[in-house]
Amino acid sequence: MMEKEITLHAYGIAAEILGKRQTILHVTPNHTAAQIKTIILERYPELGNINGFQLAFGNNFAQEEDIISGETQVSILPPVSGG
């Protein structure tokens, strides 16, 4: 199956863990958000220490079952705290 190149953008503590704000991942076009999260955690296991980070496909938060389709940008969004 053909692979798709996606740009992974990282923010906050996730960017610190990656050591950069963006990198390239190769996935198959029918990967779900849960599968992409697994790939990211295999490549950057330290991200597992971030409790509750989310992914976004393009400008939309991704649910676990969402399939990456036309989007080529995936973002790691760490939890936001504030008061």
C-alpha cells in the first residue's frame, strides 16, 4: 500500500520532547488517529508522559476512530491548563 507523507506539528511540551516544532511521518492513507498516535509514541516514547495529548487533522480535533484522508498536517496538542 502506498504511504502518505504527513507533516507532524508539535506545540508546547510536545515540541520540547521532539526537540523541534515539526517533523515528517509516513503513514498509509487509511490510518486512524489512534493508529497515528501509536506510531508517534513508538517514535517518541517520552510523549507517553504527557497525560492526555490530542491530535488534530488539519484544523479539527481528531477522534480516535477518525481516518486521515486528504489532510497532510497532523498536530500534537498537549493539554492546556490555565485559570
